[in-house]
Amino acid sequence: MSFDSNIHEKIIIGGTEKGYRLKSSAPAPIRHITVGSFRLRFTIAEKVAIETSADPVVKVLKDDLAASSYIDFENQALLDGLAYYESVGILAPGRIAELTADGTPEEAVNR
């Protein structure tokens, strides 16, 4: 196989080209995590606020999350639900970004 700059990178040692290798690719971001992993991202105070809320919308969103087979951070219903939690004061501003940050390998679905 000959050098192809689209898939190879040159190996240079001491200023001298020594060959080439396949480019390393960054791992894809983890955007699907387990329901349990997602629950662990909430603080105790947030969980208590969700559990004790009399708001039926909060209860429906909680039930929907519990019934999910996994959490998909690209799912618009999830993002809308978290925005609702923020609008009623369950989540502080900025928490949605923290809660939906890329998952870790330990949180990933089908590890």
C-alpha cells in the first residue's frame, strides 16, 4: 500500500521521515448512555425535587425517562423535558449542559 495523506500520517524521527502509519482517529463521542448512569448525574437535591413535585408534567417526564431503554442526548423530547425542569426551578441554569455532556465508556450503552 502506498502513502495516502487521507488515511496515513508520516512518521518523522529526528527530522527524518521514517515511514508512515494509519492516522489515529478520535473515538466517537458517546451520546447514548444507560438510564442508571444518567440518573447518577443528578444531584440528590434534584432527585428529591423531581420525586416530590406535584407538577404532573414533572411526573410524566420522570416516568418517560424511567421507561427508556437508554438515554439519547440528541433526543429532542429529552432536551425539552430538561428545559422544563429548568423552567420550574428543578435544574439550575447550566445544568442541562452538564447532564447532557458526552458519556464516558463506563456509562455507554452496550459497553
